[in-house]
Amino acid sequence: MIECLLFTAEPAYAAAAVAAGVGAVVVDWEWQGKADRQAGLGTEVNHGTVDDLVALRRVAGDRVICRINNTPLGRDRECRLAIEHGASEIWLPMVRSPRELEQCLRAIDGHARLGAMVETREAMRLGREFAQLPLAHAYVGLNDYRIDNGHGGLFDPMVDGTIDRFRDDFPGAIGVAGITRPDRGFPIPQRLLLADMVRLECAFGVARRGFRADIGIDAIADGVAAIGTEIARLRSRTTDEIAVDRAALAAAVAGMSAPVPAAPVLACAS
């Protein structure tokens, strides 16, 4: 099963999601430098607080992850603050060196798990080094990787071998892209993304704006069940079917960057 890890600051939505089988909820403290880094891309920048973390801990118990800011002077403090207020796992974004993760592990001191965000060119090359660390999750953040890599196509790493190479080096719990109902998804159909997540043996996917927009609080159980049913179906594919889905994903990704055809010039009636 590919777990859904839900980004939310809404306690009621989080409670319904956990009851429906979502693996964990993520409180997002990462904001420093993010708005400037992602300017103009229409991404989600949150400003999670200690109060958000406390509220989510009340409804989700020990299934609470906190994404912190990655700054040299702030990592230790935010790790300890998040644990003090209920985080069971810390996610470190924009990792560029194993030393950053090692610093967090020392600050955590066994009181929580640690996850890494693979969002930089350096991190994408560090799969073997990450495999030597006790990481609970490694999530490939496509938006920030595109920025760090010079604004290539958002989903290019899923079809050009980049994520496959990282996966070859990192055998742990990996996730990539977002997750929502199998019949939704834009600009790439969710079913094609799920198909590649299954091929990559992903352990989880993140549920963010798309999930919350597609699945209302009263429909979370049905949405999570639909995702699970589709994943089970995808796991039973033949080798040929996997290749067909892989080709369809590559075509969809290529279509995102294809030039828009010029409108035909119509002759004016004399």
C-alpha cells in the first residue's frame, strides 16, 4: 500500500483523514526563503505554527510530521521545538548535504523519526549516502527540484531516469509527486502518476492542495479507498501493461512542454 501523508492545518479535516486511513498528517513550518524561491509558480507556501502542531497532535496522536525550515542556526531549535509540541517525525527540506541530516539526528536524539526532502541537485545524487542514515522517508519535491535544476519540466525527472537513478541508490521509503483520487489530477492524470509510483515501489505520496480540493471532508473515506483500490489494481499489471503506462506518462509529460499551435489564418471574404 502507498500511504497518503496529508498536509493540513485543519484539525477536523485531519481527524477525518486519520479515521479514513491516512498514514500521517504533516504540519508545515517551512517558509523562510520559500516565497522568493518559488515566486510566480503558484505553489503553496504555508506558515504553520506551534499551535497548529499542538492541535493536530490532539486529533492525530503520534501520526504527526512537522516540516521545519532548513537553516544552519535554526535546525536544532526547530527540531527540538517540534518534538516538544508533539511531532513524531521531522522533515528537513532543501537538503544539500548528509551533514544537515546528521545534525538533525543529533538534535532529535532518538525522540522522533527523520525524513529528508530530495529537492536539490546535490540531494538527488546522494541516495547512497542517505541510505546509510536512519531516514523514515525520502520525498522528492518536484517543484523545488525544477527550480534548483534550472526550471526544467516539472515532471521530467519521472521520465528521464533521474528518479530511477535515485531509487537505485536509495532502497528506503521513497515518495514522489502528489496523490489524490485516481480519476482526477492535473496537468498529469493521477492514474498515470500512481502507476509510476507503484513501478518505483513508492511507500507514500503526499496529499496537498489537489487532494483537499478534490476530496471534501465527508468524502475522505471514499477517496482513500479509491486510491487503495487503484493501487492494488496497478500492482497486478503485466510487464507489457507497465510499459504501456510508462509510455503514456512520458507522452503526457512531453505534451506539457509542447508548443501551442498557432491559430490558423482565415481568409477574409472579399
